[in-house]
Amino acid sequence: MNAPRFPSAGPDFRELVLADRVDRRLYLDPAIFELEMRHIFGRAWLYLAHESQIPREGDYVTAWMGRQPVIVLRHKDGTVQVLHNRCPHRGVMVITEERGNTGNTIRCGYHGWTFRTNGELLLAPLRDAYTGRYDMADHDCFGLARVPRVGSYRGFIFASLAPKDDPLPDLPGFLGGARRCIDLLADRAPDGEVDVSGGVHKYIVRGNWKAQIENLNDNYHAQFSHACTTDENERQFRRRYGDDTGAHMDTREQGSKWDAVDSVGLDWGVSYCGPLPFNHESRGGPLYEAHCAELRKHHSPGRVEQIMTDFFHNLIVYPSVVMQLASSHVRTIRPVAPDRTEIRVYPIRLKGAPEEINRQLVRYLNVTHSAGSLIQSDDVEMFRRVQAGLASEAQEWVWFNRYMADDATRRGGGTSELVMRNQYRSGYLRYMEGVRA
């Protein structure tokens, strides 16, 4: 069947997104996908890179803001620049590698136009052809266009394509309560900084981008989708240093530990969930104590206890990234098509921590969230099945109706679907209808 399309006037999203359900067309329709690229990924603060990936002048990574290619690079004055990856002359992508160092200039391979690392045009060969007719110093016409909003929080670089007069809040305001999660992640590094330059897992998911976003703080699915990872006592394998066992995949109908996991919705679709039912009380061992000892060189014992106490598991900065505490990583979500999504998973290393801790963090991440891992591979298969099942025209709705009363406070238990409803109400609709803050 061909995915349904809408008249030129466009869909009424308040008819497609209801309080407890959304229309299946949000996952299928190419016209809706294009509107999402324009109104969500063309406006929201999107995570692009971490400053540890571009420590020196000329260091760069390339990224995407929806459909638009950009370059994140370090200018000679130390500032982070985010430039459109498009030569103003003929539209050529000027950098094609994913990361590297461009020196103090960027040169287009087509006609040799050369730019400073802040986007200014330095040289257009055979410039006499333009003399007297064009001002080649006009950056708006002839420089590499700059993304209008760039911000960094604890080294995590975000950018937005929204113009500066758009009422979208600045980055700290957009993150809001999510900053506490990012602070805890960074504070676990004895040096107060994390390193995200250690490599990446990349894979394409045969599903809509919203399926991954909806899954991240969905603690209703884990006991069932990941049942193959548990032992006879419903205990998962160990997922972090200092633990003797993994999470308890408690499937009791009443009193399940998963209902005790916090779910918290914030503005702009942002959310986080509390720590999973690991064996928190008995965490310890030589590596754990070595980590605490390094932290005590910088903090009081009371502060070290705060830092090492989990208060979240997954933080979703809607719509583009999740940061996880247990298997410490950054996971980016890039829509490619209505039924294709690129996932990238970057391990987070803790600067100043014993090296064995960072090795183990990477090892556990390989086991849990690489393309062939024991956790993410289950989820990726479910995303594929969601996309395939929604081709059925028998029912129009996808339901998110567990614990509806939680919406009043935007806080709920782990198996509540509050987070998904919050993504659609405070994020998706706000962008798609152009509702201003």
C-alpha cells in the first residue's frame, strides 16, 4: 500500500495526536516526515558533537541537522563553529570525511574556493572575474553559512537552525531539569570532564525515528523484549563495574520493581527515567573503590557519595539524543526516511578515572548497545516490527494510555507511558503547530 498523503493545506496535527494515542500515519507518511524535518529538526536544539572530539584548531566532525549537512569545528580563537557543509559557489559539500583536521582553512575540491575556519571566504581563484560587480567579502552571499544558534553544556555541543529572534529558549533554558542529569554524568569524571572521542557504533534501523525515541524511557518493555538476557531468577547479566548481578527483570503483576522506577517529563519533549532495578545497595569492589578514591581527591566524602548515587538511567534530549549513565554513552538519532533511521552510539570515558574503569565502560557498552549486542539488537528488531505492522490498515491508532493520571504532574512510575505522551504534547505538537513558548 502507498502511504497516505494529505492535501496541500497539510494535516491537522491535533487530530493525529490525541491525549492517549497517535495516528499510525505519523510513522508512515512521507509528507509528515518532510514536515517533521522542517518544523522539528529545523528548529529544535540538536546534539551534534562533544568538545573532546575537536580539541585543536582545525579539528572537525561532520553531522546532520535533519536533512542539512553541517561541520562542527574548532576555530583558531578556540571557539566552536557550526557551519553549513555547502560551498556557496556551486553547492558542493566541502568536507566529506566524518572527522579530521582541516588546518586553518577549508578548501572546496570543485573550484578551489577557500574559507577560514569561521566560514569567511579567504580566496576565490581567478578573482578578477568578479571585480567591480560582486563584493566577495559579503559573507551572506559568499561565505560558508553559519548555523544561527550554537551552545555547549559541559562539553556537549548543540545547535539550532531557528533564527535568533525565535522564542525558542537558549540552550540552558531548553535543557531545563536535564542539566542535572548531564552534570551527574560529567561529575563522575574525577577531572570534571568526559571524553567522547573514542569511536562509534553505527547502524541503520528499518523503522521510524520516533520508535527509538519512544523506546528509550519505556520501562514497560524491558522485561519482555529482553527476556532472553535473564537467568532463572529473572536477573540480567552484569552491565557495569561494581555490581555482582544485572537488573532484576521483575515480571510480577503486583509490586514489580519496574513500577518503582521514576519517569519524569520536562518541557520540549525532554525526559529522563530513574535508575533501573540494579543491585544498588551492594555495589562495591576494587574498581568502584578506586573510582571513589580518585573523586575524593577533588570532592568531599559527602559529595562523592552524591556523585556515585544513581539518580537517572536514560536522559532524552528530544528529538536527537539520549545520554545513558549505566553503560555510559551518547546515542544520536538521525531520521533518514519515514522507515529509515541512523543510530550512532559513542562511548563516554571519564577523564581522571582509572583506565580499567574506562575499558570496562566500553566493554559493557559493546555488550549492551552495539549493533550485535544483547540489548539494542532486541530493540532494533522491535522497531522493524513496528514499522512492518503499521502497514496494516485494520486500526489507525498507536496507544500510549498507561497511567493517564500521571500527566497532571508529569511524573510517574517506570511502566507509565507518561514520557511518550509528554514527547507528543510538549514536544511534537509544540513544534509541528508552531506553538510558541
